[in-house]
Amino acid sequence: VRIEDIPSSQPQKGQVKLKVSVCGICGSDIHEYQAGPVLIPRSPHPLTGRGTGPVVLGHEFSGKVIEGNGKWKEGDRVTASALILCGECPYCKKGQYNMCLKLGSVGFASDGAFAEYVVVPEYSLHSLPDSVSDDMGAFVEPLAVAVRAIKRSRMEIGHSVCVIGAGPLGLLVLQVALSAGATQVFVLDPIEKRREVARNLGATAVFDPHEDGVGRKIAELTNGLRVDCAFECVGSQEAFDIAVKVTARRGVICMVGVSLHPIQVPFYRLWGHEKEITTITGYVDEFPSAISLLESGRVDVNPLITGRISLDDLVEKGFEELINHPDKHVKILVYPGDKK
Ligand SMILES: [Zn+2]
Ligand SMILES: [Zn+2]
């Protein structure tokens, strides 16, 4: 990853150009940095023609419209879905946009928002109300994922929940579960700082997954039943095994984290207890819900912000900092307008 001057792209028909205010660093940006290309296409993308890099990363952002068209005016404060869609395939026709046969993402299949300007499809824009700051606006995208995770798990009012992994997504899932009516939300993470943030955000109890008898302790706190829904927000065999252990009979395990390796499933334990595994990828129509959760204050992202940096420091004080000091960080925000 390098920082350099490139010509800013011009909006085509159906696109809008934005001045980026804030862009958050996502775990998938780190994946590209350490092991890419993962989401960056390996051959020209059918909708954008981009592939194999170089590409500008960054897909969790807020900004201002600088070149409007009919619907959007200069100065409008917005955030954008990262989905690039064909609009024509059978899944798009059914409104199942995250299943589009030609699906691409801003910041992987087209230039993203670790830049002063970004050009995005008009259909991806959502306005930000005054009470949602630019920083909060950079969390709408991951929050939409958390909202969808709750929907996919079919969590109901009165359910008990366990979140495994208190990174940015886990801490958002915790808050959405509480606002959706979960009576108990347990959070597991080996990092003390993240457990503390989870506790301050309303977790019923927090645990280090390496301490003895976590499954038994959660059983004691749930009348022996264990939780209705577990959210695996890591993407590892170890985290999945914990998810199986902490769920009740007929519980649902929702896989939020991504594993690039196969995960073994203890079939007999799932079978005997009619447990379900579900997955969640991206979002479909969750942006308005995410914005309203921020607007109403039911989701607080301030405790998740552990760093604010300029674009020139993206690698050193952003990617490297997150890789080397996960004990100090949750989310680092980048301000591309703040040139040194
Ligand atoms: Zn992301
Ligand atoms: Zn499609």
C-alpha cells in the first residue's frame, strides 16, 4: 500500500462525486494489505472493468456531494453502500442485492474512499441527518452489517445472546442486539480493553474465552439453558467451537466473521440439539435502520474510535498500528482532507 497523487476520476452517468470527510479502516482492508488480493478482483470486474489493482481502498465513509446531479445537491452530507450492482440479474430483480451475480464493492472493484475524492453510483447514496456527525457516518456501513446479522439470526425480544469477538463488528452487534430487545448479551474477547468497551456499552457479562468454564458460566447465568443466538464475529475454528458450546438447544449460530480456511463442524452436537448455522454477508436494505440507530443514540460509536489519522499516515499509524497493537485499538478513522 502506497500513498501517491493520482488524477481524480470524473463521474459518469448515474454516478456522483464526493469529497470524503472520514473513512474508517476495516478488517478487510487489513486482509488486502496482508494477504491480498482477497476481495480485489483477480480479473477485470464485469461492472467496473477494474481488477488486479492498483485500486484505492476504503469503503466505510462519509462525505459531501461536490458534483450534484438531479437528485443530489452540492454540499449534501452523505454516506454510501459499498455494493456495486448490475440491477438486472435474477437476484437484483428480487431485491436480493447482496447476491447480485456481478456483485462488486467500492474500495475493491472500484476506487474507494482513502482519497480526497470518491466517485460512487447514485443508487448507493444515503443522506446523513444533522445529528449524525461525519465520524458517525463512517460507521453506517459496518452497522448495516450488524443490523443484518441480527435479522439473519432471527433473534427475538427476550432472547439471550452471546457475541464472540469484540472487534468493531462485535461491538456493533452487541448494541443492535440490545436495542432489538435481547435481555442478556454476553461478550467474549481475549483483549481486556475490548471487554471493557463491551461492558461500558451494556454487555450483561464479559469473559476472556481462554478462562476456564466459560460455557458453564454462561449456562449458570441463563438458568442452565445457554443462549438463543450466538454471533461468531471472528471467523476461526476456535471462535466457532465456542459458539457451538454457548448456544442452547435449537439455538442459532450466526457466522459474521470470515474464515479463509475450512471450519470443522461437530455434526452430532448440532443434530441432537437442532442447532442452526447461518451466515451473513454485507447488507440489502439496512442502511436506513443503521442511520436511525445512530440518530436516536441507541448505538454509540464513540467508544469504538481509538485513533484519528491523516491519509499520509494510513500505513504506519493505521494498518501497522492495528496489526501490531490490537490490544489498544478498535477502529481507526482516516481524514483524507487533512493534508500534512
Ligand atoms: Zn468493511
Ligand atoms: Zn445483479
